[in-house]
Amino acid sequence: MTETDQHVVNEWSPLVAPDNQNPVDNNDIDALNVSSSRWENGDVAAGDRHGFDESSKGSWYLFLLTLSIGGLQIVWSVELSHGSPYLLSLGMSKSLLAFVWIAGPLTGALVQPYIGIRSDNCRISWGKRKPFMVVGGAATIVSLLALAWVREIVGGILGTFGVDYHSTGLKTTTIVVATILMYCLDFSVNTVQAGIRAFIVDNAPAHQQETANAWASRLTGVGNILGYIFGYLDLPNILPFFGSTQFKVLCAIASISLSTTLLISCLYIKERDPRLEGPPVSDNPGLISFFKQVFHSIRRLPPQIRKVCEVQLAAWVGWFPFLFYSTTYIGQLYVNPIFDKHPDLSDDDIDKAWAEATRIGTFALLIYAIVSFTANIVLPLMVVPTYKQIAVPEPVVPDSPPEEPELSRRMSFSSMPFGTSSEPLIDSHSTQSLGKGEKKDLLSMLQIPGLTLRRMWLLAHLLFAICMFSTFFISTPQAATVDIGIVGISWALTLWAPFALISAEVARRDAERRLKRRQEELATPREPYATMSSPQTNAPTDSDDLEGGQASKRATPANEDDETVDQAGIILGLHNVAISSPQIASSLISSAIFKALQKPRGEPWDDSVGWVMRFGGCAALVAAWLTKRLDEGVGR
């Protein structure tokens, strides 16, 4: 390791020199032609310096950064596990129920990219993402509670006009309002999720994106487990002051969980002031321009992120039938011998059998959630980090005056923890950077050499496919429960790997872009430092382009396009399109399979759900093949 590499620091500031050198004085700042008013106002310290802050964050920071996604997952678990029975209890038909459930992937495909663009362009002093997290969270809580009490709300309003509480008109109105509230709920939940995911990217260092997203997946697992446990308890008897039905109490608990976790994350994590980034690269789009910008951004996605989205397109064709029909699959295995022995059961007896079957299927999902949570804890310790802290070699400055070696060394960009993919990766936890006399720490010893995140994700796809194809040989609910539990390992990687790969790539590109801007500001005013400017950036050199001692940040249209596409909000929104759109296609294919193979309710040995699961296994094999095309490192 060179002397320059040994001086790489975790947190860089233009006011603090490495190796205990004296701080840069005012003469140095003036020599670099940086406006003193910007330093006095704290713009550089709060903005540019924070933009370069790649210091490793502690576990407590990462926990609080990702805490809100755990609260959001409780909302998801309540909606997915109890939404269908509740809507059916209102008198909604199954065909209308299918229309309602399309709201999730449909709003996800449209809302998250739009919210991503709006948050990228947000210039409110308290952050880019927090306004959307707070407003979306409030809308989620209102929609959730209104849905839980929709019968009382509609009945109370129409009752003032003399409408009978048990009339058909009131029932129909209740169903219509509940459908609208479900779409509002999905809209608001996707708003919160878009904000939280971009919030994690913005506030975790590039080399810790895998760790941050591992924390996010763990807390998602905790939210799932809590949601299923709450669903098992007799909540109206335990917490009667929250409501008279199970669904009402669950919605109240979910609302409290979301509001509490959002409040903690927003108060503890300080976002960078977006006003210091200057005006947004693009305007907030209208409806038509929004779709144009989305398609334009899809075409200009960075190669690594594009490949991850392609994997997700295939993977979520397989995940959709598993997530929505696994309970039904286990339930069918439970009722098969009952219907075989008693072919003439009444409708009430069939309902009772399926109620018990649903309970057994829900227990399998609880096992699956526990396995997933355990995997979220263990697997990150075994995987060799893909993205590590990056150091930039000291730039070549051929015209640097010999009488200023101290300033040149003090302001050397080798002390900044960013660089290009061609440079060696340096990480304090990396076994590759250990000296001869140094020992591996415990966490490094747990890592399996060669087991990268990409390879682990590929194995997860293969494991999922094997579990789906094993349905050919499963005939009991006990064996199916084991099979569903094993899938929890694959689900843990699904919650972690794609988000970690995309987030790290976005953070790395954002860091490099900020570094280029900083280089231009420092290099442009003085001729000796002009060579420090990045060759890919058209930095202005004329005095006409300088305002208040700061170089203009004009860029070519191509660079503006790249900067727009590199924003965390739009990229994560497009990633959610890659998750949501295949679910719509998968639901249509699953419906076709059901239409062709499903037997009447009450008949045994209906294997239509099994064939839907095997169809998902085929999609997982395609996802595994696409995963092989991903790069192991950054920015290749």
C-alpha cells in the first residue's frame, strides 16, 4: 500500500487537512477563488463537504435510517394478509376483488417513478425525501383508518339522509368507497416507499449501501413477523379500545407503527440541504412529459442498473404467484383428504374447512417470515462486500508551482474517498487491505471467499426455482410448510440484493458527480489547477462564467441528461416499475392457468395452484440466467 493510500480518510473537509496539517487558511481559500461568503454562510461545510461525507456509519445510525421501512412493512402485511377477507366481508365479489388488487402493482408502476422525479426536484430546506415521507405517511394513515371504519363512515353519512343501514344502496356505496380507499392506500403507501428508499440511498455512504439495505431487509422481516403475530392474536379482546374487529385493531396498530418509525427516522437523520445543489436539472413534469421522461430515463439507465431491472422483470413474474397464492396452495393440500372422504359437504362445512386451511397456510407464512428474517441477519455476514470505500489517486498537476507543495498536498484529492472503478478499492474492513502484521476482524473471518452479492442472488433464484418445482412431489401441508419456509431464504435476498446493488451504484455515481463539481470549483479560477478538472466535464474557464468567485455549473445537454437519470428518486422509481409491471402480466397468466385447470370449490385434488407456482419457478430460472450477466464490481 502506498503512502497516499495510507492517508485515505473517512471524512473529508476542505477546512481540515489530513495528517494533522493546519487547516486551510483564508489565503488558501482566496487562492482557490472560493467565495468567502460561501464559507462564512456554511454552504460549503453543510453542502459540498457533506456531499463528500463518506465516513462509515455505525449500526445505530443505519438502524434508525432504515427504521421507517419496518413500520411501512407492518402496513403492507396488514393489507395483504387481511385485506381480502375484510373486503369480502363487505360484500365485494371475487371478480371485483381481483380488480382491487391490481391497484398495488399498477400504482407502483406509475406512482413511484413520478414521486421519484418530484423528490429529485424538491428544494425544501428540510430535505428532498422527508416531505414525501411525511405527507405520504399521513395519507396512508388516513386511508387505512378510513378503510377500517368505512361501513360506519358511509352508514353515518347516508343515515343523515334517511338511508337504511341494511339497504342495498348503502352496501353498494360502501363497496365503492372501500375500492376508492384501497387505491388511495396503495397510492400513499407507494409514495412513502419511494421516499424511504431514496432516503436510504441519499444518507448512507456508497461503500455501506449493501449494509444499509441489509438493515432495511431485516426491518422488513421484523415488520412481516410482527404483522403475522398480531394477526394471530385475539386483538379485540386484548386491545378493545382500538376497535371492535380484528381488522380495525390491526389498522390502528399499523398506523401507530408507521407514524412512530417515520418520526424517529426523520428527526434523527439530517438530510443534506437540497437548496445547495442549485436548481433542479429538470422541471416537474406534467402527465405527458412525465411519461416522456420515464421512457427517456429507461433508455439512459446506467448499464449495471439496467441489468438489475432486467433481472427483476423476470424474478417478479415468479414471485407474484407465490406471494398471493402460497396460502391457498397449502390450504388445498389440507382440504384434499377432507373433500375426498366427504364429497357431499354443505357450503357451511366447506367454509369451515377452508377457514382452518387458511389458518394453517398463515402459519406457514409466519415460518417463512422467521426464516427470511434469520437469513437477513446471517447472509450479510457471509457475503464479501462488493462495494468498498474508494480512493482517488493524487491528480497529475504538471504546472503546479514548486513553491506551494504544502497546499498541493493538503488539498490533494487522494484524501477524498471517491474515485473511478479502475482505481483500487480500499476499505477498512477489507481483508485485501490488511498489512502483514494485521489480523482479520471477526466479521471478515465470517465472509466466504468468492461469495459475492451477485452470486448469492443467483443462488437464491435457483433455490426458489427448486422449491417451486418440488411441488410435483409434495402432497401434505407439513411438507409444503417446510418448502415455503425454505423460500424465505430467497425472499431475504430479494429484499436485499437488488436494492443494495442499485443503491450503491447510484451513491457511487452521485459521489463522483459531486467530486467533479468540486474539482471544477477549485481548479477553474487558477490556471495551475485547471488540469484537475475532469476531462468528461465541460468546465467553463472564461471569467464571464464566474459569479461571486464560483465557477458556473453549466454542463452540456448530455451531462444534464446523465445527471437527471442518476438521481436516486427516478432510478428507484424505474426499479419499482421493473417490480410492478411483471406482476400485472403474471396475474393475467395465472388467471389463464386457473381458468384452464381449476376445479369447482369443494372438489379434492385441485392442482391448479401448484401449476401456477411451477410457472413461477420457470420465471426464476430466467432470472438466474440474467443475474449471471451482472458485474461483480462497480461501474464496469
